[in-house]
Amino acid sequence: MTQNPNKPADTLYDRTMKAVIWTNQSSEGPVRYNVEFVRSYKTDNGEWKESRSFSGAELLRVGRLASLAYDRIAELRRQEKQEEGGQ
């Protein structure tokens, strides 16, 4: 699977939170994936900002996104194998 190095492999959403899946190409071994969790919020003056910290109440949503990201990465790996002529 060829990905633009500056573009995520996928982004999963849960309201104001997202899990961004990044592809790490390596000359050695299989492709590796990293996931970045981001929370968007609006400031008092109406400006949208992003944070990478979460309150205790938000952790279940982060966990849900982590589970979805895990499943999506497994799917991406299956697609890679199919493209390479594997199973």
C-alpha cells in the first residue's frame, strides 16, 4: 500500500475526537502504523483548537477509538498482503 508520507492512512472520528492512523514506511521489514489521538475544542472566542490530552471522562471514547484503530490497521495489513500477492 503506497501512502503519501504527509497524508494519514486513515482517520476515525467520534464526535470531537479522532484517531489519525499514520503509515511508517521502512526499507527493512513490514510497514508499521502509529496512531495519534486528538481532541478538538472551541475556545471562548470561537476559535477551534486541538489537544492531545484527555479528561478521565473522555478515556472511554479514546479506548473505543483505539479499538477501532486496531481493527482498521488489521484491515490495512490484510490489504497490503493482497496487493503483494499474499493471502
